[in-house]
Amino acid sequence: MEKQSHIEKIAQNLNLKISQIEKVLALTEEGNTVPFIARYRKEVTGSLDEVEIKAIIDTHDALTKLADRKETVLAKIEEQGKLSDALRQAIKEAEKLSEVEDLYLPYKEKRRTKATIAKEAGLFPLAQLVVQNKADLTRAESFVNETFDTAEKALQGAIDILAEAISEDVRLRSWLLNELKTNSLLISSLKKNASDEKKVFEIYYDFSEKIVDLPNHRVLALNRGEKLDILTVKFENNEEKIVRFFENRFKAKDNKNMQSAIKEAYKKKMLPAIERMVRAELTERAEDSAIEIFGENLKNLLLVAPLKGRVVMGFDPAYRTGAKIAIVDETGKLLETTVIYPVKPASEAKIEQSRKDLVALIKKYGVNMIAIGNGTASRESESFVSETLKENELSDVYYVIVSESGASVYSASELARQEFPELTVEKRSAISIARRLQDPLAELVKIEPKAIGVGQYQHDVAEKKLTENLDFVVETVVNQVGVNVNTASPSLLSHVSGLNKTLASNVVSYREENGALSSRSDLKKVPRLGDKAFEQAAGFLRIPEGKNFLDNTGVHPESYKVVKDLLKELGQKDFDADTRELLKSINVKQMSEKLSIGQETLTDIIDDLMRPGRDLRDNFDAPILRQDVLSASDLQIGQQLEGVVRNVVDFGAFVDIGIKNDGLVHVSDLSKNFTRNPHEVVSVGQIVTVWVKSIDLDRGKTNLTLVNPREERKKA
């Protein structure tokens, strides 16, 4: 009964059919992964995608957790003999854990308080007299005892009882929570003796905004400033309104003792707790938004088109210690590593020798592309590379500025030590920079997602939740793209549906011992890779040189017979150009009935047959290839440029236009139309045309716009 109630609630919350929820949960219980369900069980789920399937699973888990807590709370209150039908109903109808805890608060075992001591001393009747406005010191005299040995102390004990009761009133707490969320302000100021040398938090030195209007990025900025002891953050509440509401609730306008109880309940007990609750809700909302943004950015970064078939030079810049160079061939195999000294403080002689070394390496290995890391000395190195290419007329060699985020994490990892045990950390970093240009997905999966640096305040959000979300993003992208089982690293294979780190290592060990896999069925020979793992993984693994051309498509082995029957229906023995033409004219509905297969599955099969070996990433923008360097002093207001989106945040997007610092396109400059969510307009890795809006050379800041200023002037 409860499970059905959960299913109905999930369907309502996610605007999906009850049957879809039931099928997804059933498939999950059978051990099917999210990617497998999304790709190969479309008929069962009604073509739900990975995000929708995960939302169903997560919502079900949350509802189960809530139900478990309700049962615990109900049992504890019942043990006390205080569980009324109304309270039971209220707890059962609660939709949030916080609501359940509020209802449980009066019955929760707590440490001895002033109120409990007063109750034990028999002061509850006096508290009732206070409510009736019949209590004074004379009346209180009759309640004096060993614990409360004066009338004043007895009266204060009665007030303590009332203050605790008021503070635990569920309706009052709910009203106060809503009042703060709707009408209160969050204000911040610079802390005395605080150190904010770069004035990162300058706009928050004297800041106030209604809580209901606070955008997520400001919540996280205030949290960080407070955590760093730079800002003092507090609430500004309409205390007069709140006190008036409480006094009216208890008819305490002329009851000074009751007013004292209200003040104590409101000031000392309720307000601190409710303010913490509001801050927690704001933080949770902001964290969820930041995690969602990070996930969306990571997905788009992983989907950046690879530069296939290029010999790439990885160029990891540095000043004093020299630039580390790594050259990899078309498959990512390391050919050579070295160090050159292309920028000051190196001597002119060393810089000149570095030019000769660079040209020699380019010619020796046929380098097509130079990937320059965007860290320290990046722009000076870019100038060095650009000048060297021009001087030596190397017009067929280009360079790209590549994000170094996470490269140092990878190069110091156990995985990097296993791959290149004889190399220094810096040289491994250069290899990573080269490879992430060749195949961003294959290289970036070796790095902890949160270290890749395409988020907003990623160091200020719940680590567990961030990690889970980013792992899901990586898993989704890896399986959507597909993986060459004969070349993939253990890191990449471990993200394939049905595989884990152990099975991924076993696959690599098997191919090292037995040679490349010639068919998907060879996977069944891999130690510990059982039938379920094979079912979940096989469709996402590719074998380009396999015996069966279907092994290089997204067609699952369970559908190979369907393909055979399809070819028979088309009158074809083999798959060739004629077959492709025939596939274009298929009536999917009629053919699916003939083959006894779902229309969604048949559509996917036809799509895979039309484009065997396709790479989803080819539909996305490739990096901008450059030969000339640009500096901020070269820019002019209104100048048109081409750039690549490096990061998308709540308030806009950062775009690399080839100068030292990325330019910012504020959300208001992303489109002619009002835009609330920057992701609706741009994505990480996208190539965009921008115009320079403003330049601040002193602060190294450039503001850009995606809106053509000429068109705007014409409109005006």
C-alpha cells in the first residue's frame, strides 16, 4: 500500500505515468543500470532518458527514507502514550523530514531544561494562571518550594514552562518560518580586522536583500565569506510584526508575564532555530543549483569533439623550471618528453635554443597541433609558440589553449604512476594536456570530476552529493558515446554500464594476455564478467575491427537476430550501400510488427545501421585552432571575436577569446530576450561569436556580449 502511494506521488511530482514509475523501479530491482534502461528498454519505460530515470530512483529513495523516519517517530510517541489520531494523521501527511521533526519536537527526549525542572517542581498550574492573566507574586507565593524558594523564582519557572511550550508549537513555528522566508532580509557586513586583500567580497561589505529574492550564487558567496571570517551575515526581521502576531495568538496584550514568555520563546528558542533552518534551506537550494550547473558544464566538456588523427604536442608552461613538452601520436601513445625554456627569466640564448628545439620536434614527429596548458606562464608561452610558427612558416601547425584543471591531480595519481612510472609529475601533466585535446572524454575520466573545475563554488557544496551527481554525469556521457574495448583505459572502462574497477582491470588484463578482442562475445571469457554484467555492458562497448560489423554499433547482442531478420525482409544477404538506401524507406510501424519488436528499438537499430562507428561528439564544436596571439591591449569596444565557452555559471558565461583572462558575458548580455538560465543559451565547449562590451586593463577584466551591438543600435 505504502509502495503504491510512493509511486503515485513520484508520478505526480515528476509528471510521469504510474506505469513508467513501476517499470523503472522493477527494472532497477532486477539489477539493471540507468544507462542500460535508458538505451535498451525504451518500450518498457516509454522512452525515459537517464535524467528522468535517475529522478525516479532518487525520489523513491527519498520517500522511503521519509517513511522510515515517520515510522520511528510514530513508534517513539506511541511508547509515551501520547499519540493522538490527529497527531498520527499529521505525521503521516508530512511531506518533508523537517515537518516530521517539528511535529516530533514536543515529544522528543531532551536534556533537562529549566522548563522540565519547573514542571517537576509542580509549577504547571501556575503557568496556566499566567496564560489566564491571573498570576502575580501573591499567587506565586503558594508555589514556593525548595527548588524555587521565592515567589519571583516560581513565577519565572512558570514563564519558562510557557516559553518552551510556545517554542514547540507547530503552527507558530510554521508561521514564523514562512514569515522569515517571505519578508526578512539577509544582511552582511565586513568583519572587524577581516583580511580580503583582493576585495573578492567587496559587494557584500554592506549588503542586504530579501531572502525570497536571494539568487543561489549570492547565497554561496555569503556562506563562503562567512566561513573565511571576512563577512558577518545575519537576519533582519520585522520583530514588531512577529511579536504582535504572537501576542494576538495568546491574547497577551495586557499580560506582562505572558509577554515575557513570548519574548523568551521567540528570541532565545524559536528565532535562532528557524534562522538556522532558513539558512540551511537556502544553502541546500543553492548547492543543488551549483551541482546541477557543474554537472551540465561537465557533460558539455566531456562531449567536446575529439581532434582525431593528429600528432599532438602537450606544452605545460612554467617560468623558472621550464616548459614540459610531451609528444603523443595519433593514438595517444607517448613518443618523447623533454623540457625547454621559452620564457623569462630564461636567458635570451636559452629562449632562442628553445625555438630551435620546438621546430626540430615539430618536424621530427610531424606535429599538427600544440596543446598549451592555461596555467602559469600560459600567455607568454602562447606568444612564444605563435612567433615561432610564424618565423619558421609552419602554416600547417596550430595551437590550442587547453584547460589544465585536474592535470596536476592526474599526474600525481596512482594511475599516472602506473602508466608512466619513470616520468616526473610535470611530464605526466604535459601528456595529459596533449591527450585531453585528442580525446577529452578518455583523458578527463582519469580525473576526479570535481577537480576538473567547470563549476561554481564547487568547494562550498556537499561533497558527497556533488560526487554522486558528477559520477552520474560521467557514466551517462561515457555510455552515450560508447567505448572502444580494445584501446580504452581501465578508468574509461570502469564507467561503462555493468562494469566496475575490478571488471575494467580484468578486461585490460585479458586483452594484454590474449590480444585484442575480436567480438563482443569474447567479453564472456573475461574473468568474473558474468551474464548480467555482459548484458549491461555489451551494447556500450565497440570493436571497430571486429568480425561482426554490429560489434561496432550501438545494437545490443540481444538484437542481432532482429538485424538478421531485418536484412532478410529487405532481401539482403550482407550489409552494404544498397541496404542503407533500403533502410531509409522502411515503414517502422509495419516492420516492427513483422519483426515483433518495439518501434523505439527498431528506430535505434536502423539509426545505428545507417551510421556504424558513429561518434556522438562529432555533432559538437571542436576547439578553436589558433596561430596568432591576442592581448587585452589589442581589444577595442565593439570588436567582434570568436571564442570558446569555458564555464557557465548562474550569472553568465566565461569565454576564452585568446587573452590572459576569460571574458565574462553577463546573463543579461547572452540574448536579446530575457534569459534566467544561461544554460538555455550557451554550453561549455561551444564556439560563440562575441563583441567586446567593456575593458578594464588595470583589473584584467573584459566584459563581452553575445548580442550584436550594431543590430541593437539599428533597433534603437
